Amino acid sequence: GYSGEYEMKRLLTCRFDLMKKLSRPREEMDAFLERYTNYSDIRKLRIRQSLDDGKTDEAIRLLEEGKSADRDKRGLAAEYSEWLMDLYEQQGQRDKLCAELEYHVFTLSSGGMEMLNRLKKVCTPAQWIEYRERYLSGRNYHKLELMESEGLWERLMEAVNAAGRLSILDRYEAALKRQYPNELLEAYVRILTKESAVASNRKQYHGLAHYLKKLERYPGGTERALHLAKDWRIRYSRRRAMMEELNEAGF
């Protein structure tokens, strides 16, 4: 189990530290590390020792083996992968760095915009377009951020609209408002209409009234805000707290 493995790694590390303090022969210490390389903490000790000894190729081999052995442990595989990236970058091995970044981004689904930007810097413009479209076509967490970074405004507007969430609209409003004020206004109106139906407490009513004020900053937004407020007064007239919040907001 996990606790047993954790305890074993701790004991092995303590054993190795003691061997160093006792100045045991290097051959004995190397044999100990090699015997227990299947434990990630010991593998890392071997990697660091290889790097300290200037044996970069051996360190890379150990990291690649670690990626394969611990492929089901995403956090650990990502750590090995980032270590490999740094080594490949130091060696100027652009193709291997690019391949490692591809593995990190697409296989591990890790690193977010930091790794995407790093991939963009390493690969050719044509390669980047392929990687970008591959990322955008999948179910990836940072798709909207990537669209914003790449200036794909029309696609970003469509994606923000499809998300149907006020938090997403707020996040990308500044980037989209100049080019797509009408689309943003309609998106806000549609979501507010939906949110008003399920709102059930004063805090939520206050938030809805706040967004009505926000609509007034859009061309034609004052009329849309007044229309929404009027509709809510008729539809939800029994929600006393909502009526109070609308009054407080000037609607």
C-alpha cells in the first residue's frame, strides 16, 4: 500500500544517508542505489548523483526509465519529464525537447500555458499551428487561455458564449468587449435570465442586480437591463428580497 511504500522509501533514504556518513565505499553505495531504483526517491538520488558526476546520458536514461515505470503516477511522471526538458535544453537537443514538451502537454495534460508557451518557442511556426489546433480540438483545460494568447478572438467569443457561465464572461470580457460588445451583451442577458430563475437568496439577488448595472455600460444595455428588471418584477413578484435589491440598484 501507499503508506508501506512511503515508509520503505523513507527507510531506504535514511540508510543511504547513513552509508554516506560512514564513508562506505562508492561501489557499495552505487550497488545499493541500483538495487532499489524502483523506488522513486532512490531513483532521484541516482539521477542527482549521475548529474553530479557529469554523467548526463545516464541521468537521462534513468529519467526515461522512470517515466515508463511510473507512468500511472502523473505527478511523478511530470517531474521526470520536466527534468528531461531542462537537460535537453541545456544540451541544445531541440527535437528531443520538443518531443518531451509534446508528451508533457498531450499525454500528461500538464503544465498549462507555461508549457504551451515553451512548446511554441521550441517548435517551428508550422509545427506550432498543428500543436495549437490539436490542443484546441481536445478536451483541455486551458483552451480559452490559448485562444486569448493567440488572438483567436472570434473563436474565443464563440467558446465563451458556449460556456454559459458568468465567471467565464467576466474573465474574458476585457479582451472581447471592443470587438464583440453586442455578442457579450446578449450572452450576459441570456445567462442572467437563466440565473434569475434559480436564484433563491439575497446574496444571489444582489449579484443579479449588480450585473444589471454592468449591462448599462454596453451600447443598448440600459434598455436591456430595464427590460430584465421589469420582467423579474412581474415573474418573481413574491421574492421580497429580490424586489428590495432591484430597488436598491435603481431598477
